[in-house]
Amino acid sequence: MKANGTVFRYGDNVDTDVIIPARYLNSSDPAELATHCMEDIDQDFVKKVQKGDIIVADKNFGCGSSREHAPIAIKAAGVSCVIAETFARIFYRNAINIGLPIIECPEASRGIEAGDQVEVDFDSGMIYNRTKGTQFKGQAFPEFMQKIIAAEGLINYINSK
């Protein structure tokens, strides 16, 4: 499995309230949530994001409340992967559960800028910055996590068994 896209770059402590503001939580429709993804931190995100694009952030991405709406909104907006120095633990698990690939890699977090073209190989954990010609070694996804992501989430994975 691979991801390939243009980078949207954010800093430390991007919390679930800016990923999907609480005022939109009356909907659980992924398409509706996607229309408001990141709007409190980046007004242009939903206008510019393309299917396959990648979010890169610093420390503690997804902190705050434990709502699954945040990774759902990101995935529904078309983001193929989130790379961060670290993730909030509940966000990490929620992302895997809904089938959103995420990778912790401090070196990639520091070496990738907004607008860079990046490719991620989930089998090896390699992250390639095609714009700068650099590469980083992230954590490869264990096979069972790749199966969950390929199935578009944990519930689909379990139902397919």
C-alpha cells in the first residue's frame, strides 16, 4: 500500500476541535464532516485538498477529545495519510479503526514542508519527499493494521471475516 500527494503542514498540538469543530458534530455523515475539516486552523484546506494529499504535523496531532469524527473528517476530505512527530494515543487508535493511515516519524515531520510532494510506502515505512529528494524511515505498518486499513476500517475488516 502506498500514499502519494501534496503536503498540508501544521505544527504542534493540532487538536480534534480544529480538525472538526464541535459546532459540526451534529452530523456523523463523513461527506458533511469533510466540508468543515481543518477550517478553524486552515480556511483554505477544504478548497485546496485533493484526493491522496498528505497532512504532516509536529507533536501531539489529534489531541483533545476522543471523538472519531476527527479522523473520519480527514479521511473523507481525501487525505491518504497523516505523518506526525507524535499522535495523541486515542486519535492514533481511532484513525486505524476507521482506516486512516498514520505514521509517526520525527525526522519526516522536521524535513517536509507545505506543498512538498510526498510518497509513503506502508509496507516498508519509507517516506519519500519527491520535492527535495530526501527519504525518511517511519514505522512500517504491521500486517494486521494494513488489513484493517485496506478494508477501510476495523468494522469492515471484522465483517469480512
